[in-house]
Amino acid sequence: MRSYRSLFRTPEFTPFLLSFAAFAAAQTIGGLALGTLVFRATGSPFLSAVSMFGPQLAQLLGGAFLLSGADRLPPRAVLTGLALAFAAGTAVLALPGLPVRAVFAVVLLQGLVASLGGGARGGLLNEILSKDGYVLGRSVYNMLWGLTQMAGFATGGALLVLLSPRACLLLAAALYLLSALVTRLGLTARPPRSFGRPSVPATWRTNALLWSSRPRRLTYLGLWVPNGLIVGGDSLYVSYAPEAAGTLYACGALGMFVGDMAVGRLVPPALRPRLATPLRLLLAVPYLFFVLRPGVALSAVAVTVASVGFAASLVLQERLMSLTPDDLVGQALGLHVTGMAALQGVGAVLAGTLAQLTSPATAMSLMAAASVTVTLVLAALGRHDGRRPAVPGTRPGTRSEPAATE
């Protein structure tokens, strides 16, 4: 499957994208509104960054305790329930006079339930599309995320000039409800991909199985750490340029869109594996110059160019799929999304702390330097693995793996 026409002729692909688009729009508008609300109330770059990205830390707990549900629960029911839970939580965040402590309690609960979403959504996409259509379909999914972020952050920035942050949060809650409605009406009810009840022991056993392969471990770390450090730096846009944060987020989304379109549609499959390290370096290097505190125009260009590097995740996801048995795909993708979200939350906390001690511009450059270092170390470890002989009769990085059943 190499054309967009054949991709959109696939049954259920369009409603799948529409439900995700509504959910993603709610996240971007709601996240910007919440970060602005907290920054106006506290004046703290740390609390503003944590309010936008800190909830993703809670996904780490969800990944440890709930992730087996990604393969063991019906995907449509999971995604519908998740959208409804976010709608309710976002409406609570819009309540006047809600203490900052209560705000963080709500968003951490949202992060906990969100841990099921990445695996359920990724596994469902893998079922909707044929094997040869996954990379192109995932690139369209990522491109839609980029377009939605551009529209969401630009719209959110404009709305915050006209409306209060609480009114924008109510709009986000309505978009979550729309996502739940499209998911329920537009997607077919499918059975779980794996047998057994979701449970904590099942989650731990499968996570341990996925983590047991060194090539998969390196792939996960490549997906999580460089990305998480840069997104942590991105969480400082509100404190770095309060009046232009929406513009910077929109430029980042534009760069993501360009990168995913190029890698998913234009780059030959044989060339894609070679791009993982260059793209991760591109993601970080432009931020090294933020220590000079460039103006908004130069910052926007740097953010756009750097964000093309987010397409590295498309290359690494393809590698992860090649190393994972089919009956574990949902949890493997869920572990990827959960770990990435958790590292982004850690990055936001670290970047916010550095910004408190130095400045937002300096903190963003330090986070970029750390990302470059991690990328180079992982590339060296990957080259070392590539020189090791493979076990005869097996694919590199795999072994005979039983299904993790209860």
C-alpha cells in the first residue's frame, strides 16, 4: 500500500482518524489553556510546564498496572471510555476557584487512564490496515497529529486572547465528547486481540517479555529519551515567550507534519532504517542555540526545522513492529506510548526545574545537549549490536516468545 488513495479506501480508517483528530484537538487546546491558567495564577515556569506535561508521568503507573488491557479489552470500548473520562476531567478543570492542588490531582488521574489509549489506538490501527500499509498509515496518523496541533495551538492562542482559559477548557471538553461519539458510531466492535483478563501480573509479565530483547530495549530507549528531553524543553514555550507560545507550538506541529510526510511517503523503505540517528540529532541541535535567546521569528524557524526530527519515531516504530510478535503488538505500542509520555513528563519536570534555577532559554539548550548525548550513545550501542552475529534461524532481536497469558 503505497498511495493515499488506497489508504483512505480502507474501511474504518477515516472514522478512526476523525475520532483521533477530535481527541488531539481537545488535548492541544486544553493543554495550552491549562498551562496558561496555571502560569497566570502562580507565575511559575515549573508549575506551568508540569501542568501541561506532568500528567504524562502518571502514564508510567498506568503502564505498570493497566497496560495488559490494551490487548485484552475491546478497543472501541477502551477509546470511547477514555474520551468520556477526559471530557469529564476537563470540565472539572474549568470550575472557577479550583485550587492548583486539585488541578494537579485531576490531570494526574487523566494521565493514569490515558495509559490504555496509546496501545488500544495503535493496535487498532494495526488491525485496520494491512501489514504493508502500516508505515504509510502511521505517517498519516502522525501528520494528522501535526496538523491538529498546528490548528489547535493556533486556535487556542487566538481564543485565549478573546476568552478566558476556563472557557477554552470547556471547548476542549466538548471536543472530547465529539471524539467519543465518532468512535462509538464510526468504528466496528472488535474482540480483544489476546485472551485472558487484564491484570497487573499479566501487564508485568508481558512488559518483562518485551523488555527482555536487547534490540527492543535500544529501540524503546531511542523512542523515549531523546524525544522526552526535547518535549520537556518545549514545555517552556509559555514561560519563554508568553505571548507567542501558541505560535511556537504551531510551528513545531508544522515541522512534525513535514517530517512524517517525507518519511512516510517519499523515503524508500530500504533507506528508512538509516535515518533514525540523523533525525534524532536534527530534533535537538537547533535548540542548542536558544541559549542566545533569539527573537520569536528565529525561534519559530528553529522550532520548525527541529520538529522535522520527530519523524524518527516513525522509523523506530517500524523497527519495533519487526521485532514484536503479532499478539503482543497492542501492548508493545502501549509500552512505547506510555514510556514516551512518562519521559516527556520527566523532561517537563527537569526542564521546569532548570528554568527556575537559570532561565527558560538556558534550560531548553541544556535539554537539547542532553538529547544529543543520548542519541550518540544509543547509536554507538546499536552499531556494536550490529556487529554481533545473529542466532541462526531467527530474526535479529527476536526469540521464540510464548503469549503472555494469565
